[in-house]
Amino acid sequence: MPTLKPGERLLSLDVMRGIIMILLAAESCMVYHSLEHLQPGWLIEQFFHHPWHGLRFWDLVQPAFMFMAGTAMCISVESKRSKGVPEKENFRHVAVRSLKLFLLGTGLHCVYAGKLVWELWNVLTQLSFTTLVAYFLIGRSYKVQIGTSLLMVLLSDVLYRAVQIPGFDQPFVQGHNFGAWMDTVLMGKINSDGWVAINCIPTAAHTILGVTAGKLLMSAGPAAGKIRALLVAGVIALAAGYALDISGLSPIIKRICTGGFVLVSLGYVTLILAALYWWIDVKDHKRFTWIAVVVGMNSIFIYIFFETVGIGYLNGVVGIFVKGLLSWISVPVLWQAVISAFCVWALEWYLCYWLYQRKIFFKL
């Protein structure tokens, strides 16, 4: 596969997005929480965010989501440009999409709270900002894209160290850092779990470098060279990120998106994309990938569906019947929770497939 033709989909990208959505869906169905109570340990911990300084598998989900959004946008915009679509129309599409993402992200926090709230911590809200930033860099060189990404990361780390607000002058302490202070300015509150809204600044690097990956994969040239470039970039990012963490210059903390975390997560995500690109698009192993592809092509719809209908309704309704029936035959409570979670997961995927078959999915 020397180059990606206009209008052609990058199958590995859809598969990667699909896998991420399948994992996110399991979270909303309480699969991981039920398994944690049944059998706690290192393995199940990987499906929960690290409490502060450190890295778990689940910490890579959001960076991968942001990265893939950049890659997909690059391929889409460049394809439209090759067909002569006016730039004004391209920008309008991206701007409207960003507005939708912002409204959906802030709206989800209202759903979670059960009332109107003003909170900017959702991944969709952050993606609405990073999408716009990345769009303006699609036509720029690799050097400009990489340089801008590093500047965004550096800006964030410098702000945490340089801005000394009383009570918020400890850069890497939860609730006492610059990001927490900015939340009091933007929202009048601090997130109890340590998340901060200005993560949108450093995590813009994920979306911008996703654009860079898309630019590379669309370029002319042998697939081997593209894979080599992704592998080298991934290894360099990992080495730099872990070096920053070990030195103490920028410890790996996802909840405030430190430079160390951004680089390490970029490294892992880039290596994963390289592996999937090689296996699916180059080696043509496409059997059984259609499920992940369908999910990946409709990722935002599915995310909203699971986070609203799933969490707000189906989890409880299915639990009533499944747990009730299992209790009659004396199934232990912990196993009831696990079986109920998997039943919800299966039901919601069936509903998603039903909607897909009837073309009720909306594109975003």
C-alpha cells in the first residue's frame, strides 16, 4: 500500500477506533468495576486510570481517541481538497463539528449530574478545541506540526511551574496546581478526581500529531518506510517521556496531562498504530475486522449512546431482571454484578447493530 487514495479509508484506523470504543462501552456497562470487586489485582487495575503519578493501560485510551481524531480529520480534509472542495466549506464543516463536540461534552456532564452544570472536563469538550487547532496545521510541514505540538506541551508545563498562585503553587500536587486554579476561574469549582480543563492545551499535541501520522500514511512511498518512521517516532517519544519522568522534570501524570505523560502516551499510541497498519493495511489481514470497523466509523454516536442510554437506563433495568433471577438460584452477589454487566454490554451492542442496520446512526 504505497499511498492512500482520495476517498479510501484507512482500515487500521477504523479498527483502532473500534477497539477503543468497545473497551469504553465495557466501562459504561460496569464490566470493569464488577470484575474489580470479584477479583482485584494488577490486571483489572489496568482498566482504571492511575490515581496520580504513574501509567496504566486505561490512561492511553483518551490520547488514542484524540490522536485518531487528528488522523481521520487529516485524511478527510486532504481528500476533500483533492476533489476541489473550497477551503471555506472545509473549515465550516470542522467548525460545526467542533461546536457539536463541545455541546455534547458539556451536555454529558449535565446528564451525569442530573441537572444543568458548567463543566469542561469531558474528552469531547477538549477534542472540540484540539480539533480546531489541528485543522489549521493540516497543510503545514512535519516540522511545523511537531514543533507546534512540543510548544503546546512546553507551554503547559511552564505555566504549572511559573504561575505561583497562593494555594495553587504546587505544580504536581492534586488540587493545588495551576490547572486546578484555572478551573476555579473557568467553572468556579475543582474536580475531586484531579482532572483539569486546561488539559486541552497539552493534549492538543495528541490531535496535531495524529494529523502528522495521517499526512505520513497518505504520502507517496513504500509502506515499509512509513512503518519505520512511526516506530522510530514512537520509541523516541517513549524514551523522552520516561526520561522526563525519571528526572522529575515532568512526572507522568495523566490527570493534569504533563509533558512526561503526553510523550509517553504518544509513544505507545504511535507504536500501536504502526502495528495495526502493518498487520491490517499492509499484510491485508482484514478477516473479522468488520465489527471494529463499523464501531470505529460511528465512534461518537456509540460513545454518546453508551454514556446516556446505557448508564442512565439500561444498566439499572437489566440489573433488575438479571440480578433478580440470579438471586433466586442463590448466585453470589459479586457474580450477579459481573453477569449483569456483561448482559448489558451484549444488549447494548445488539441495539447498536440494530440501529446500524437501519442506518439510524448519525455521523459526526
